[in-house]
Amino acid sequence: MYNIGVDLGGTNIAVGLVDKEYNIIVKRSLPTRAERPAEAIVDDIAALCREVCSEGGCALSDIATVGVATPGTANGRTGVVEYANNLPFRDFPLARLLSEKLDKATVKIENDANAAALGEAVAGAAKGTDISVMITLGTGVGGGIIIDGKVYSGFNSAGGELGHMVIEHGGVPCSCGRRGCWEAYSSATALIRMTKEKLEECEKNGVETAMSKAERISGRTACDAMRAGDKAAKEVYDTYIAYLATGLANIINIFQPQVISLGGGISNEGQSLIDDLLPLIAKEQYGGGDKPNSTKIRIAQLKNDAGIIGAAAL
Amino acid sequence: MYNIGVDLGGTNIAVGLVDKEYNIIVKRSLPTRAERPAEAIVDDIAALCREVCSEGGCALSDIATVGVATPGTANGRTGVVEYANNLPFRDFPLARLLSEKLDKATVKIENDANAAALGEAVAGAAKGTDISVMITLGTGVGGGIIIDGKVYSGFNSAGGELGHMVIEHGGVPCSCGRRGCWEAYSSATALIRMTKEKLEECEKNGVETAMSKAERISGRTACDAMRAGDKAAKEVYDTYIAYLATGLANIINIFQPQVISLGGGISNEGQSLIDDLLPLIAKEQYGGGDKPNSTKIRIAQLKNDAGIIGAAAL
């Protein structure tokens, strides 16, 4: 018996045939072309599902579940994507339609950040735990909460928006309409903003910084310059890390998960990022963070496969 | 069959005989006298348990469970109170000791804020829900999270510290050692601090305010003066409400519970407090707050009985 995991994104549709040990046996992908009608996208998902089955030498009837990780608010109970801002889905019955196109296969859906968290919980950085949280530090800050091995998303499937927890009351405007969200301080986008602000400040004050040599300001600019010994870059990095630690300590105080795994572009900084975070988090968490039963912070392991594996585990 | 609920506090021990519909049949209490050895406190708890049984006309063998709501970190799995700052409990095997003194009755323990949340979930403001959060706005800000009808407290029983979620990075020092915790802005203690600061400011600037007529500054001083039309008091109240709304919107974005119930001294402001909070929360929550499946904010109903009823429901 296999499962199929579908990672539906604004750019690509990736589909994997996944075995019971969460190995991806076959993987295929197509561009999403999100400007198309929703049903055309579902047609391509169905075609990819049939293709991975055929390549993997199995029939659709050998598939226990087809899981779909989708952007937006995905209601796991009804199978309806209520809203997605980068796909043409508005109260769209994705699970039912895909099931119809796949000979009535069992189809389950989940928000993509939640599915990635489930992937890390079953086969990645949080493998073997009951309670874990995954944070994706990318364009935004995504969150996925796993409790007792299942995705937690509240009574209406809209929970787990950890990036939209305000950590600076009245602070920087966030894309969601609030001010001071964690996302506005700890996303790659926020790091780029902080880097640009520091560059302007350096320029204004005639201070030299290695960051000004970057061809294009990215989330890595400040990190790289800091590691090369640049003082202004270290200030940017320290500010960024302090906000990141504040949000992570909040999550620990609230959830006390066994593991928090960090994914997304910023997590490519690897273990040194965690080493820099740990002393701040230890100091900030309720009751101290140096006990054997404290939350572990780890870099996520599954990278681009987290969505497929998590979807297959739904 | 009955349960017994024990609400153990720093000042009083209250014990109730509770029926299956969560009615308190008999209630008895004694002063805690927290300076005594831990075992003497357990002796009194046991005596009160026997007393409510006898008064209620039942035997200890008619009791399904004795639940104890205790301050501090209570490990529900081991029955050990790991730490309490206002009781002589350090890794104290409360459940085992109490069971021994009660003819081997089944004893379960839980943190008091969590037990109160469970009380509200089974018999109070969140009755009939699967997912709810209770916030106690008192000396501190306590939190209790109920998921699928059970207390959620993380893998190590230390979770649910919602008051120690930073909402103002680098802000006001909190008793826990962090800066900018929700508790430091939304507890009654915080409201009193804000009131005193505004009084000083008024005095310094020669501004008249009704708040200066209060004999003693309490959490009610600003609320009462504001309702009497005092401008300075309204500024204090508006600031307080804004921080409170920020924390509540965070909880909604994270948990999407069916109900958040508000307890503690500040909740005596009643429905007008909620009416003032709702527009702020609606604006701040992810995806908007005016949908039929949005979280309801309610005043907690069980008041001082929440701990007994929640403990009895463990």
C-alpha cells in the first residue's frame, strides 16, 4: 500500500508516490500556472497522480490516501479550500473534485505549512515526537503545529498562524493588516528590510560596511558579511536573531513542544543559527531553558519534500 | 457516582463533592497555611475530602476521581507537583500521598489555571465546545488551553503560559524575567501601574482627573472614572484594552478556539469590557473576525467554583 502526497504551490505542483516508511518512490512535477481556472489545475494534479502510480508500478486502487498540501485556508473536515491568495480557490471543493477524477480515491487536504510540519514530525527533524512545531522562515513566517501526531488548526481550520502573533505592539505594519507581527521581524523579507535600513544608515553616516558590496540584497547579505567580521552586519543579524528568539520563546511558553524545527530560506544558515538562538531562548523561556525536558530547536530536514511527505501522511 | 474537586490555593483549600452534571453538592474549606510542611497540607485536603463525602451521604468508594487544582507546574502523568512558588512543593508526589490517605482513591492533579479552563469548558462559558481558552486577568495573566475536551500543557506539563507571551519586544519587565510579556500589560497589576503612571503625569501637568479621588488605586479605579466621563481615565483604559486585544487576537490567530473566556478580577467589568474589546479584536485577527465561525469572547461563569469543578472533571 502506498500514499500519494501532492505539494501544490503558487509556482509548481509536485506529486510523490510515498511508501509506508515515508520514502518518496517516484516524484513528478508541473508548473501550476495559477492564472488558469481551478479545475484545470485539478486536472493536472490528477494526471500527475496517475503518472507516479504508473511509474511506481502500482494502480490507483493500491493508494490508501491522496493528501494535498495547498496554500491558504484548507478545511480538512469538508475538503474545501476556503481561500488562497495565490491560487484561484474560493470555497473550492478540492478534495471532492480530485477524488472524482481519481476513481473515487480518498483525498485529504491540508494547509501547506501544516502539512510540512506533519512531514517533519513523521520523517524529519521531529521524528518520534508527539508534539512539535515547525516554523518556516521565508517570504513570510509560516507555522505548523502537531499535537498527538495530528495537525492542530483550531475549530475552523484557520489556526496555527504563528507568524501573525504580534511581538511588538504597534510595531512595523504586516501584510495581514496588523502591526508588529512576528512575520514582520523574522521573515527573510524582514531581514532584507533591516539590511537595507542599515545600509542607508551607514551611507548617511559615512560608515563602511561589507554589505554595500552585495550585488543584490538578500536574506544572506547580512549573515555573510557578519561572518566575515563586518560590524554593521552583526548589528543587523543580532537584531534579527533577538526578534526570532522572542517569537520562539513565546511558542515554547505556549506549547512546550518536544521539538521546534526551522525551515525556509533563513534555515540554510544551519546549526550556527541555532547556536546563536539558544542562549537567548534559554534566558527567555518560562522557568528557564536548561532542563533535560526543554524544547529542542532543530533545522528542518526534509527541505522541498516536506510538503509531499506531510501530505502523504494526512 | 461522584467526583471530588480540590482547589488548592496559597490562601485557602476548597473542596467540593461534585455530581456528574458538575453541580457542587457540598463544599468545605480551610486556610492553607502555606508555611506548614507539605504533608500537613495534604492531611487537611484528605480530611476535607472525607468531610464532603460524609456530608453528601456517600462513601469514599463512591468517588470516581479526586482531582486537585494546584498552583505551579503539576505533572498530570506522574502526579508530581514539580514546583510552586507559593506552596512548599518541590518535586512533591501530591497524587500518590493524597491517594494513600484516601484508601487508594484515584487522584489526578492539574495546574490551577488549566483546571479552571477545564471547568469553564465542561460547565461554564465554553460549555459544549471542544476547543477553548480561558484567560485569568488577575494579579498575573493566567492561561488554560482545552483541546478536544482535555487540558493541553505540552509534553512536559509546563505549557499554556499565555501570560508569558511577549507582545512588546524589549518592553516592561515581567516577574518571569522576560520583558514585554502580555502579563506585564494586561494583568490587574499592570492596569494599576498604568493608572498610577497617569496620575503622576496628571499631577505633574496640573491636569484634573477623577482618578485622584480614589482612596486606593485598584484595577477598578480607571474603569470607574472612565465610565464617569473622566478623560485621563479613558486614556488609561484605552491603552489597557489595546494591549489586552493584542494578546487575545494572538491567541485567536494561534488557536482559533470556539470560545475564549475571561476570568479574574478585571472580568468583573463584564459585558462592557467585551463590547470594548470586540472591534479591536475583529480588526486584528487573521482573515477578519466578522465571520460566523469566528472565536466568541465571553466572561467566565463559574467564578470561584471553576477550580473545584475543573478539578472534578480531570
